[in-house]
Amino acid sequence: MADLDLPEDVIQAQRAYDAADARVQELAAALPASVTVVNGEAAFDEQAMADLIEARSERMRMLEALRDLPWWGTVPSKLDANRQLRSAARG
């Protein structure tokens, strides 16, 4: 696998996706388990669920923006490119 030329806009798009994904994980972790809500041990928080739904929508927008970049059409292997991009964005 040869090192690819990773344009800054592609790296930034990956970082935006990673941030959106982290936000989804944070909001999901803060919600009570469904079983505790069903058992009456915790209350359903409509605002927290709405925030999670919005965060998931934002994450999908970031993923689509990343995957729609023309750069992907220039790489010999999308799998290798994805690995290198994720490493560069997190490095």
C-alpha cells in the first residue's frame, strides 16, 4: 500500500465526521438504558432524545460530505485510502 496524497480538505472532512460521531456517542451514553425506563427506574428525556436524533442527522451529513468528495475517485483502493485517511485525521 503506497502512501497517498491526502488533501487538507479531505482530512478536515474526516475530522468533522469524527467529531460528529463522538457527539453521537456522548449523547447516546448519557441516555438511560431502555430497560430502566420501562421499569420506571429512569425517566424518558424527550429533549435528550431529540438532541441525539439531531446529532445522528449531523453525523450522516458529515459522512455524506466526506464520501461525496471527488478525491475518492482518484484513489486506487478505497479501503487503503480510508485507512490512511482515518490515521492521518486522528494523528
